[in-house]
Amino acid sequence: MKRLALLLFTLAGCAPAATTSTGAPPASSRIAELDAGIRRLVDELPGDTLEVSIAFKDLATGDSLLLDARKPMHAASTMKVPVMLELFRRADEGALSLDDSIPVRNEFRSIADGSTYTLSAADDSDQEIYRRLGERMPIRALVDRMITRSSNLATNLLIALADPARIARTLEGLGAQETKVLRGVEDGPAYRAGMNNTTTAYGIMKVMEGIASGRAASPRATEEMLAILGRQEFREMIPAGLPAGVRSANKTGWITGINHDAAIVLPEGREPYVLVVLTRGFHDREAARRLAAEVSRRVYAAAAGGR
């Protein structure tokens, strides 16, 4: 059995009661039951090589749940959210316009040794931009493809513009310094040198919380980032566990043995909550997706299902 540290924090001063006026269990009781249920769900996973990190924060109540949430993992494409955030912040400052266009190219320099490398369209979840090599595309359109289709080529075109040093300062300001964005995608020399984009469930939760709360950028930028995340086309993990019609804004990430999702869930009539599920060691991607969807289902029931 896996022994995973699950820490539950409830809003200070929330007194327990048997039921609410609607007859549903109070929030503190529901979150406590969620704690126990997720412990069992993860402990019952087969084998000892599967790793799961979960971070949940309810912006309506302050309730949070952390399961091995400070464990570093490869960030995969969740790192694209901080890139988007920094570009919107730079636009807020007037340092750039998201309507500016930049050249579309497929040649990049490694941060490890300065050597050049290219990306393969066959290994990218979005081939469309490769058909536009030599043209120019608006930054806003590239940001959209980076998030909604998880375009690696768009990411590499944008990361230098966002500037990893600036991203690091922004993440620190959000309390999300456990998320580290160092390089573009498929930088082989950097990967071999251990210069990788990493995160924890807690770190990426703080990024999504910053966006959801409006603390990370201007109201206009926040609205647009939520809309972009809401158009995410890969919805097999956290969104799959939500009732029909419940809005979510999420970003997935996957590489061999890694399957992640980070989401802002926006139930009707209440403040949003943030849920992050990171997994490592699941070579059956569908099993990781089913686990995340089940965690999402349980979190929704506990956080919003009884209101």
C-alpha cells in the first residue's frame, strides 16, 4: 500500500454542523470525507511505481487539500501556462502588443550549449503552424495554439519573448516558485544536462489560483486567459469528471510516463476552485486519465455538489 502524505486544511473558524439548511453535509464534513476517499483511491492503485500528486484550492471557502503536492515532477506542457501568463503581463505593462506578429521558424538554440535544434511536426499535437513556416503570425494566435492545441512550435516561438527570467520572478511573486520554466520544448542538450522544466502540484496550483483570483494580471488579461484555457481541446482528465455544463479552464501535459492536468473549475453561482492532478509512472495513459476524472468527480461533489 502506498503511504502518501495527505494534508487537509479547512477554512479557519468554520464550525462543523450536522447538516446545512439545504440538508446537505457542511463543507468541512464533505472535505474531510474527500480526504479519506482520495487516500483510499490512491492507496489502492496497483504496484509501487505509480506516483500521484494532487492540489486543490477552493476560492469560495479557502478549503484546500494537498496530496504529495510538493513532489517535483517534469512539468510537461503545464509549463505553457506561465509562458502565457508572462506574455499577458508584458502586454499589461505596454512592453508588447499581443497583436504584434513574429516570424514563424523552426530552428532554436539550446540553452545548454547554444547548438541548434528543430521540432518534428509528427511529434507535435498541432501541425498547423508548421505549414506557415516563413510567414508571420500574431502573438495572440500563437498563445491560443500553445494552450488550446498544446503547440510545441508556438511555445518555442514565444518562450524567448516571455523571457524565463521574467517568468521566474512572476512565479515567485505568486508563491509558485516550485514551478520552473527554463527552456523550450525538445531541447535535447538541455534535457541531457538536467536543465528541465519542473513543477509540483502545489506550484502549478498557485499559478492557476493567481489567474482565477485575478491577482496575476489585469481584469481584461484575466478574462482572456480564462477564455483561452476554456477552449482547451484536451479534456479527458479533470473536465471529464465534471457534470455536464460545468465550465472549466484547464491545461494538460503529457510525455512518456507523465500525464498531468491543471484546471480552474467555474461552477455556476459560486467562486471557482482550482484542481491539479499530476501523475508519473502511468504508461497506460487512459488509466491516468480515468484516475484524474475520478478525482475531479469527487472534488466537485465535495466542493460544489452540496451547495
